[in-house]
Amino acid sequence: MKFETKVIHAGIQPDPSTGAIMTPIFQTSTYVQEKPGVHKGFEYARTQNPTRSVLEANLAALENGSHGICFSSGLAALDAVLKLLEPGDEVISSNDLYGGSYRLMVRLFERYGIKMHFTDLSETENVKSLINENTRLLWIETPTNPMLNIVDIKALAEQVNEKVLVCVDNTFASPYLQTPLDLGADIVLHSATKYLGGHSDVVHGCVIVKNDALADQLRFIQNAAGAVPGPQDCFLILRGIKTLHIRMDRACDNAEYLAEKLLSFDKINKVYYPGFADHKGHDIAAKQMKRFGGMISFDLVENTMENAEKILSNTHYFSLAESLGGVESLIGHPASMTHASIPYEERQKTGLTDSLIRLSVGIENKEDLWNDLRSAIER
Ligand SMILES: *Cc1c(COP(=O)(O)O)cnc(C)c1O
């Protein structure tokens, strides 16, 4: 099955009892048993839910994995991955990452004796100096958030030994543009809130793996810790996924157009977009991604928060909001919004300046989007 067919059909069958073509929302907490222990494979809805099972099968197929495991949010999915670790274990992570992931790692998991190291993973060499016998997890985001650096997944996966789990947060690319398990990753994670859901109406997360033993451990955590999504949320993600390829293609078309246009402005200092031939990670992106994504960041020559605010509060189609990956375009200010939980010094190291603006390009008309941005920048 090709990707465009998988989004509609993989793991999905019409409901056998009614013929309903859409997966029913099984809004139930428990299931009747014939005799103790004799049931239809479903006992209690934290452990199994048929709507969730269909979504999990579909996600596994999209990422070329064997098991999908769903959670109530992207961070709940990360929380489950971190619970694979023991006190004393060490993690090496991208230093340019989602602010909430950083907060969960540092503010919560460091308290339980897990040691975090943050480094620029777009320099593959940086892992060598941090890796030791306690390293258990390599945490990769690519493209990174919000600087849109590219990390070479295959090169890093080849560099670490089999004791190190390689996990890729694939939220920015979506499985349509990038399938990390094919590049040597052990775990793929999504905030399905973003491109998979695609309509800014649900919070959801998932992990996908190939290895059966790893899947068993993650399923144990899913059930034991209980951060599971409700069936309606699973239904919305299933529904969103059906148009993922079309939405993603349009978002990429629009982002390519806008990134070029932004370059023409004197007021703009740098435009970060992996689709540019002179972007540092362009060749790797071209190798490991189908296209370059719908996210763009840029900053201003007059690098102040006030100048950024003028743009942020004067767009009309680009709504000022956290999040990304929906059909509607969003504009955001990482320093004060998504990345406010990362200390100032850490941010500066990655180029996340006070005037940095991040765009999540939606699927509207590209000229309307450009006129909207241009008039806000020209003010
Ligand atoms: C949003 C996001 C998360 C967190 O997901 P939630 O669904 O908000 O919990 C993790 N990683 C990335 C890259 C994100 O954009």
C-alpha cells in the first residue's frame, strides 16, 4: 500500500456489526464478560478501546512500524518514553527542542535521577563527547523547533550502540515527509495535536515502534500510568489523518512560496527554511525528507521584542497562537510563548533571538497569506 492509500485504509475496516464505513466511537469504560476472563479481547477501556486500536494500527502502518501506542498528549507520550529509563541513566537530546519536552526532561525527570545532556545534534560529532556507558536514550527532533535545523537521523543511529534507544520526535515532518524507523530509529513520537490531527481541535500523542519487546514495555506503561486518549479524540485523529498527504503538500507549497518572498525584505535578518539550497542541513533534508515542511522561522535586523510584536499583532490570516500543523496559518513568538520555559542563556546558544518569529503555514491561498504578512511587516 502506498502512503496515500494507507491514510485511508491501513488498519481500518468498515464496522463488522453495522457496516458503518467510519470507525465508531466506542464511548464505553468497560466491556461485559461472559464468564470471568471470557471476553472479546476488551476488558477495561484504559487497557483497550476499539477506536484507539484502529488508530494505533493505522499509525503503525504510516510510520512503517509494527506497533502504535496512543497517549492523551504528545507530552504524555514523551513521559512514557522517559519511563523506560532507570535512575542513573543518561539522555542526550537536541538543544533546540520543543519547550515542553525540555521542561518535562529537566524539571521532572532529572528529579528522578535521570541525567540530561543537551547539544546541537545537527553536528553529528557532538554526540561522541557526551556518550558513555550510562547513555540510554538519544532524543532527536528534526526539523528542530523553532530553528529548523536538520539532524541526520541515519548518521546518528549508526553512531550509537544498541544499548541506546534512538527516539525521533517526528511532529514537524509527519510520516508523510519522513519515516525515522526506516533510518534506524527505535521509536517515533508524535504530538498528534499538530499535523496528524491537522484541524486544531484535539490534543493527542503517540509512539510507534518496530520491536515487539519495546512495544510490550510501552504498552505496560500506557496501561500502568494511564495517560490514555478518549475514543472521540482517537476518532478525530483518524479523521484528520485521511487528508494528511493533501494538507501537507499544500502547506509545503505555501511555505516554499512564503520563505522565498520573505528573503526580499531589508527588515528581515535571517529566514530559516530547510528548503533553501544554502540552508546548512538542506542536503540531509533532501535525503531524509520527501519535502521541506510547512514551518518557517525568521528574525529581524532590529532585533527586539517590540519590533517582533508589531508584526505579531498585525496579521489577520496568521493567527497569533501556540501550536502548529493545522489547516489555518499561525504566527508565534517562541521566546515568549512555546519556548519561554527554556532559560535565556540556553535559547541564545541556539539562535532563538528576541525577535524570532515562527510561522506554521496553513493551506489557505498563498497570495492572501503573503499579502497578510507583507502588510504586517511593512507597517
Ligand atoms: C506540541 C509538541 C509537543 C507536545 O505535544 P502536546 O500534544 O502539546 O503534548 C512535542 N513535540 C513537538 C515538536 C511539538 O510541537
